[in-house]
Amino acid sequence: MITEIFEEIILNAIISSIISTQLIQYIKEKLNINNSIIFTIISFLIGFLFSLSFNYVSIINSLWIGFISVIGAENIYKIFKGKFGLTSSKKPIE
């Protein structure tokens, strides 16, 4: 029971981290905003709202998903960079 809930939280956090990381990269590239506090809030909200919208988990578990997606978003981005259409906002140095 507890391991199933933990697996569900981790899986949802991974999915929401990928979504939030791609959105943050889009915001960095298109709007030229580079504020880590705003990006942390965006990542948390996407994780929280994603889990409430698409998975029927409790609010407490949704808060954990939002928190884990904040922690794991950058690490997941580094793992999947260049795969699944994930791009970087960094311009190559010429």
C-alpha cells in the first residue's frame, strides 16, 4: 500500500518535472526571464496542479508531488536533455 503510493508520487513527479522543465526553458528563451524564484514556483504549481487534474490523489500527495518535481526538475532535465524534444535555452558561443 505505502510502496504503491510512493511509486505513484514519484511517477507523477517525474512526468510533471519534464513538463515544467520544458515550460521553464520556453519562458527563458521567449520571454527572457531568468528568475529562479519564479521558476521554482512554476515547477511546484505544475506538479501540484498536474497531479490534481490528471490523477485522483489526495491534496497531501499532490503537495508532495509538487515538492518532488521542484527538486527533480533540473536533474531530470539533465538526464533527458536532447531526448523527447527537450531543448536548452543556452545559445552556442561563437
